[in-house]
Amino acid sequence: MSIKAFGIDAVILKTKKQIDIYLQHKSKEILEQAVDRLAENTPVLTGRAKRGWMIKPAGAQLRITNDVPYIGELNEGHSPQAPARFVEATLLSIPEIRPNGIIVLDVEDT
């Protein structure tokens, strides 16, 4: 005996699209949380570096950036307001972000 299932490819494709949309949404939420925390932890003199944090598309990915020229110096500890490597410490304080920069989502969060 054999059974043929029709339309299964369409169901799989639709499910994959739904999963992709969900993962993009959750990833963006996590990145927005990271940007908020980075802004909170950025040393402030004029506020320029604090306002510099943003999420930018990079191909199929999203990246957190700060184009302020001296953000690297601030992250090296050149301000008494924040410890060296505050960027890394801030990002690693978010449970979903791993040291390699990959966001890991728990399926049970759905």
C-alpha cells in the first residue's frame, strides 16, 4: 500500500517562511535590547557616542554599529565612566548573545 500526500511542499515552504519571519523578529528584538544597554553603558561627555548605537543591515544580517570615531578608544577604557571592554561585557550580559556574536534563540520561548 502507498499513500501520496499532495501539497506538502507548499506547507513546508509556508512553515519555513513563518519560522524565518519569527527568527528575524526575535533577533531584532534582542539587538534592540543590546543597543539600549550599550547606550546605557556608554560614557557620556557630549552624548554623541551614546546616540551613535544603531542597528544596520549587512546583507542578510543585522549588525550593531557605532560610527563615532572615538568609540574604540572609549571601549579601551579611555574614560573613567566605563571600564575597558564595556561593549563586550554589555553584549555578553544578554543571555541570547554568544561570544562569537551569534544569537541563540530557545524554541521554548515561542
